[in-house]
Amino acid sequence: AGAVRSARPWVNLRIADRPAEVADRAVPGHWEGDLLEGVRRGGRGGSAIATLVERATRFVILVGLPEGKVSEHVVSQLAAAMTWLPQRLRASLTWDQGVEMARHRDFTIATDCPVYFCDPHSPWQRGSNENTNGLLRQYFPKGQFDFTTIDQAGLDHVADELNDRPRMTLGWATPGEKMTQLLGVATT
């Protein structure tokens, strides 16, 4: 008898399999990610960026996807965006079940960061990321913004603005301040 193959072979780490420490946000280094999709000039195809949010600090990283949503490109761009972080701040990444992460194993090999997948049709399982994507729509209106018109420097500027915004959930500290504290601890 042959092995039963999943209808979605890229999904093998379920959100239920994440370490318990992820749930209470006390341990930093656990990330949520998603694509924020836009339009493309001329109406053909779509454009997108990847959004990453660290659960404990709410720190945001925006990742340009100039070559589109092809999995090989998405995972290489995500890996490049996260490798500056110390290993202890790359504990896990939670993503939805989109095919853009079909090559998640390549991401894990490059970053030593496992990828966990949400249950189908359950965006609330990445609540920090969904909230951040809502904030990003203030900058990039849904159905109106073409992400091919903004470069990585422009995305970094928007991320810096979000990371400098005080948050009640952080005792009115900013995500940038919280990440700076973690990096100070992580590099000593």
C-alpha cells in the first residue's frame, strides 16, 4: 500500500502543532505572515507584498515581491528579509494556506525557522498580522494600489512609520523600541 498524499503537499505543520509558548506572546521570535495584494496597471494580474509581524512586539517587516507571488520568489524574499535577525528571534512563522508558501521547506532551511499553517478559512489565527494588514490599507487602499509602483525603500519607510507608532498593548511603547530592546538582549 502506498502512502496517502495530501491534497496540499506544502501543508505539513498545522497551527495546532506550534509550541505552546506562541499563544501567550510572552516569548519573542514568533512571527505571523501574509500577502497583501494589490492591483497591477492595465488590470492584468495582481501585485503583492509580504507582511511579517512579530507577535510579542508587533514589529513589522514589509517585503517587496517584484517578481510576483510565485512560491520560489516569495520564500527567497522572506528568507532574505529575516536573516538579519538573531536565531532566537526566528522561532516560528505562521502563515495561511496560500500556495505562495508551497516551498516553505526552502524558507525553513535558509532561516532555521519552521512554518506553521493556519486552519483553512481562519485568518483570526494570525490576528496580529490581520490587524497590521488593516493598518497598511491606510497606506495602500484595497483595490487601488499597485505594489509594483513602490520599491523596498518605500516599503521600509511605511514599516518604520508603523514601528514608531505607540501601542496600548505595549504599554504605549513602540514596536521599534521593543525590538531594539530584544536585539540588545539578543546580541549581548
